[in-house]
Amino acid sequence: MNLLSLILRSLSSRKTSTLLTALGAALGVALVSAVVVLGHEVESSYRNSGSGFPMIVGPKGSPMQLVLNTVYHLDKSPGLMPYRAYEELRDARWVRLAVPYAVGDSFRGFRVVGTTDSIFTERFTPLPKQPLVIAQGRAFKHDSKFLNHLIDDLRGKAVAASRPSSESSGHHHHDHSHEIIAEAVVGATVARELGLKIGDKIEPTHGVEGGKDHKHEHLWTLTGILAPTSTAIDRLVFISLESFFGIEDHQQGALLPDSGDVGLSAAIVYPAAATQRAIMLPRLNKRSDIQAVSPSEVIRGLLDIVGNVDKVLLLEAVLAVIVAVLGTAVAIYNLMNERLREIAILRAVGARRFQVLLLVVGESVFVASLGAIAGLAAGRGLIAAVSDRVAATAGFVPDPLAYVPVSLGDSVPAVPFEVITLVAVVVVSAIAGLLPAAKAYSADVARHLAPPT
Amino acid sequence: MSSDTALVVEGVTKAWRSPSGTDRRVLDHVGFVVERGSSMCVTGGSGSGKTTLLHILAGLVNPDAGSVILGGQSLFTLGEAARDRFRARHIGYMFQVFNLVGMLSAMENVALPLVFAGESASSAQTRAGALLERLGLSGKSDHRPQALSVGEQQRVALARAVVAEPWLLLADEPTASLDPANAEMALELLASEASRTGASTVIVTHDPAVRARFALQLTVGGGT
Ligand SMILES: Nc1ncnc2c1ncn2[C@@H]1O[C@H](COP(=O)(O)OP(=O)(O)OP(=O)(O)O)[C@@H](O)[C@H]1O
Ligand SMILES: [Mg+2]
């Protein structure tokens, strides 16, 4: 039996009060932990996918909307850019890879992207240096000749639509739908949540919110399931661009009569050399038909806003912890009057003033730390519990076990934020514990040894 | 007269301030000597200062004047922390009420003075357990005080007072809350433990039957 076991005895003899006060500290710390881990995950995931997509080209408009829609599949598509601009980029010397994105459909709540098989065959890296991997099955079939044919056909319709007369009907009209191979590859989350298997038929609907809009009466065959990426890609359905444009509804919406062209939502551009990005961004932005953005720059701006929200939340959470830790000390203080006799007995059998001080401070520290440890675990648990929700609403998957280091300066190695939190709780609870401890320290031993009257 | 391990008290004076603000002198130049291994009984009316005297002998209350020397060591020339440690090693105290610590088992209560005297937890528990066994409480060492009879609580309090083999054993009304049979047994055990450890004993009592056992007697509060 030493001071520590005396502390434990004293606390366990007042279990309810101990547990309640520890719970208070746990709630505060859980809040801190959840905010810190989530903030870290927001930042790292947005930063990662920002650098996974070096450049995005799309219609003129809000750069933020273009990035949110193309990288995170949030928000509405900002509009359409001419398909011709994509073709130019695709064939430009400075471009290593240009990936077309046509969006606007969904399948049971998951967004559909029409694109080419270049996302599988070329180095398409939604996360830095990590190409897409097909975990099961194979890529969808993509026929570029057929696609070109279809685009030409649609361009003809667009030109016809721009003319006032209605001679267009009958001109050049082919029904391609019977020739199209309609296949789909889905992200890991789509397959898991909908329980899809290779060979299943899926039927996208028009519109991205819910599935109330009418169906296309076309079925796509599932040929592949992607390995998880922890990005918005896990929640996507990829189909070939020609099968996307083959749908009558899309043809109506995709025509750009003003430019006599077909419309495309965006193109993701990987320059051949890193230096090209800085050179080409301003040049492309001089054009009147498209804009080019660097997602990492746009996201840095976004993070500055999110970061401030984060700081306010964190401040509130830290205040909650301080209040909770003070609460543990106050609870001990409130019980102190009843315990002065016990303190006096300990003094009378030889405990020194300093030892009773340590005893009481130790109780405060122990309860607060117990709560803090439980709270740190609960915070991580909270992230695990909301991770699917976050994925659906924010376009990334937070990792509940993410390592979240805090840098204390250049000369000191970074430590997990849990260590900092625990140290802070110990320090605050020790200081707060001095309040009841002072009462024990200064107790008049002889007076409290007397029988209670 | 050997001063070695004997208790020498000289000119101890103590006044308490009453709530009305006037000082009331409860001990007025009290002096006596208790030789090593012998015992003394303190009597006096209620409120006469008996407990106050024991508190001073234990170094728990500072006298206004006078000195207490135990085993050649003057209690009130020691600093407070040193006096606390000295008390843990050399002074055993049985309180007027038993004052056992409710959150600790009987054995842990007994081990407390040893722990505060710096002994390791395991050796303190071993010694406490052996002593409880000698006092016939071997089956009760894990019980909380609340789960013990009054007589048993008294024996645990005795064990705690003598476990460190103190030079001085102080007992405040050790038989007051016991029935005659238990009181008899408590006095026997107290005497035998004191002689076994060689402690000097000071007992406060108002019971004439108890007083009759002691050759050396002191009456306090005669002035009122
Ligand atoms: N800590 C204290 N502060 C102020 N007055 C005190 C204090 N302790 C004792 N007194 C007063 O000193 C007087 C003597 O008290 P003490 O407890 O020594 O008497 P006692 O002889 O032990 O009495 P009893 O037989 O009732 O136990 C009482 O009037 C008491 O009120
Ligand atoms: Mg008394």
C-alpha cells in the first residue's frame, strides 16, 4: 500500500462521483479528439487529392465549383465545355494524359462518370503516385473510333440546332444505341454498399440527387470493381463516354449549339513535365471557352476557410476539456469537508502535509486522466462511426486510426496529439487539484480528530 | 533517571481561544516523567484538557509553552515534516473514537504508520497481518472497519497504535465504548503489547476501575 493505492482506494470508495466526473472529462476530450482527427483527415485528404489531379480544365465559372465537382463529386456541375477543347488537350505535346469527365447521372445515389479507358490504362493517379487498381473483373470496353464517330454525329446535330430552320430532322440521324457496348466499373464503396457483383446489370438515372428522375431504359453490365482509394472515387460508377453520349437524353443536354460542338463536364490534365503546369495555366485561362485550375491551389484557399472553422471548434472543445477538468477538482473539493477527518487520521498516523497534498492532487489527476484516455479512444470511435456519412457528404473517407502528429518545433520530434492532450490534462488537473489539496494541506489535525458532534 | 526512550514533559501550557474571543487555559505548567516501559493514567473532568494533552504529547498540537522530550528528542524543536515522520516511527495513538480509515481494510489501517515511516508496502502488510493474527483478528484482516464489531475495531486501533513498535503509546479513553468484558480484554492486550514492545504508555480514562490499575496518575484541569 503506497500513495497510489491510497489514491485508488479513495476514488473507488466514491465510485459514482469518480465515474461521473471522469465521464465529464471524457466527453470534453472525445470532442477534442474527434475535431482534431477529422480536421487532420480533411486537410490531408484534400491536400492529397489536390495533388493527385494536377490540373482540371472545364467551363468558365467558379474554380471552386469545378474542383469540388470534378475531384470530390460534390455540388452541381458548373456547366459544359466544348469537346473540341478536350481533343486539343489530349493531342497537345505538353500533355501526358487528358481524361474526359461527363457527369450528371447517378445510380442509386452514386454518381456516374462517363470517361475513357485511359483511367485504367494510362497513369491516372487520383492519389499521388497511386494509379487506379481494378480489384475484381476488368475495365469497361471503350471504342475510341466509335466515340469519334458518335461525336461527329452529335456535332452535326448541334450545328443543325443552331440554325433557325428545322431542316435538321432526318439529316444524319443514326440510332446508335443498339451498337453500343454498355459496361461499367464501380468504386469499392458502391460495390460494397449495393452488394454488386461482376455481371450485374445496373441502370443509371438522370440527375445526381436521388433517383426519382426517369430511367434511360438502358442497362450497363458491371465488368469491374475498383480497389478502395479512400477518395471520392470509391463512390463513383465509371462508364464509357460513348455509352454516356449514346443515351438520347444526354444528347439533348450535351449539345452546344453556339459552338456547334458536344459538351463535356471537365478534363483532368496531367502535363508531361511538372513545369508545364505553371506555364499553361495562365495561357489556357486567356481563352474565352474554358478555364484551367490547379486543384491544390483552390484547395489551399478552401482549407484556409475550413481551417478557421476548425480552430474555432477546437477552441470550444479545449474549453470544454478545461471546464470538465475543473469539474473533477470541484467535485473533489465539495467532498473535502467530509474527508477532513480522514485526512487528519492519516496525518496523525504519520502522513506528512506534503503527502496529503499529493494524495488529493493525485486523485484529481487520476480521474481526469482516466476520463481523458477514455475520451481519446471515444473520439477515434466517433470518427469510425461517422466515416461513411463523411464519405457521402464530404467526398473523402476519414481514417479513424490516422496518425495525427503535433510539431513542437524544429529540434523536437513530433508527437501524436494524444500525448499532448494527455500531458495538458495532467497539468491542468494537477493545478486544479491544488484547490482541494490546499484544504487538506492546511487542515487542523487536532480539531478534525475529535469525535463528530 | 535515564532519559533514554523515556517521556519527559516540562511546563506544558496551552490555552484555547473560545468563540467569544477570550483565552481559556486548559493546561497550566503540566510536567511529569514516564520511564521506559512504564505507564501513567490521566484523569480529569470532561473538557479538562486530557485530549489536548495527548495531542501535545503526539506532536499534533503545539503547546504555548513547555517541552516534550521523547527518547532524548525534543518534539517541538523538530520541523513539522520531521515531527510527522517521528510520530509515524515512535508514537502510537489510540483515539477517543477509533478513527479507523473507512476506505481501507483492517490490515491496511494497521499498515499505515509503517508505510508513512517509509517501510515497503509488502513488508508493512506482512507485519500488520502478523500483529492482527496475534490479536485474534486473522480472519478479519480484509474487512472494512464498518464490518467489524466495536471490540474488533478497538483491537484494530490498538494494532495500528503499536505496529511500529513505538516508544510512546497514547490511548484516549480506550475502554469508553466497550462492554466490561471487552474493556477488560482491551486493557490486557494494551498492557501486553506495551510490555512486548517496551513502550511507555499514557492512558486517559475517567473509569475508576481502570484508574485503579495504574500506580502513576495525573489529574488535569484541577484549576476549574
Ligand atoms: N482545537 C481546539 N480549538 C479550540 N478549543 C479546543 C480545541 N480542542 C479542545 N478545545 C477546548 O479545550 C477544552 C479541553 O478539550 P479536551 O478535548 O482536551 O477535553 P477532554 O478533557 O479531552 O474532554 P472529554 O473528557 O470530554 O474528552 C474544551 O473546552 C475544548 O472545547
Ligand atoms: Mg477527550
